Amino acid sequence: MLYKQFIYWRQKWLLPIVVRIVARIVVTICLTAGMLGILGSNAPMSHAQTVFPTSVVNTQTLSTTTRIQNQHATVYRSPDCTCCGGWINHLKTHGFKIKDFRTPDIEAVKQKYNVPDNLTSCHTAIVNGYVIEGHVPAQDIKRLLQEKPNVLGLSVPQMPVGTPGMEMGNHKDPFNVFAFDNKSRVAVFNEYRNR
């Protein structure tokens, strides 16, 4: 009888307590090891790299100011789009050289460069082999060119107010810059909140 009570007490009370303690120890060790690994690394890590594990990061110290300032962007846009011109001016002020192509069939351009339907915007650009869809801020493009993740490109879907080329006074909508690859995987590359 005493043996049965001991087995019952062990299964009902002791085992769950031991499992909780062991789980907390394992989680603490994993978190500590993970933080030390992140803090001890000199390689930059973007949100996109956590989703795209095959991303390649250039961990060398980069002298990118001259390279990035002389990057060329080929922009495809509708002939009657005015906000695209604002975004082009934004890129020019950040050192990009622009080739501006106006096309009545912008959808064909998006299909050619495999822009996912849910990430489309009003214009599509190609910068150093990457697809840049919509009103992506220049600093995110420069970061993309520095980190060189294994992605197809970046997108700011639709046309959020307050993005480069979509300025309307002090009003600024929160928005995300998304990275996407050729397998339609999408990750947040940068977030703009409470601006």
C-alpha cells in the first residue's frame, strides 16, 4: 500500500516538478548560449537572414561609401505616375544613378522579375541584380547591398503615406520593408513604427 502511494505521489507531484526544473535549466542554457553567440559575433545579422538560412553575409569590413554612392538603379514605372518621380529623387539624393524607363505595361515588368502579387507597388527597380519594389527607403537598399543576403529583393507593398516619394506633410503611416526570395518566402527586413 505504501509503495502504491509513493508511485502515485511520484507521478502526480514529483515528476512534473522535476520536468519543469529541467526544462527551465535547458531553456536558460540555450538562451545564454544563443545570446553569447549573437553578442560574440562580428557578422551583422538581418531579419532576412533568420528566415533565409542560406543567406551569405559579407563579414569583411566594407568600404561601401564610394561603391554604394555610385550604384545604378534601373527604374520601371508607369508614364503617368508622379510619386515614382519623388522616389527617384530620393534615391538620387542618396547617391544612386538612375535610368528611368516609363512603360505602359508595368505588370509585365513585375512578372518578369518575379515580384509576388501581395508585395507589388507602383514601380519596380533593379539595383545590382536585386529587385526593389515600391517606395523602399535608400538606407534599406544600401543595407541590402552591404549585407548581400540570398534574396531576390525588397518591397514596400502598396504606397504607404510617409515613405520616400509619398510624403504628405507630417503624416506618416507605419510600414514594413519586406525581403523576398525566388521561392516566395517573405521576411521583414526593416520596420518603421512611431515615426
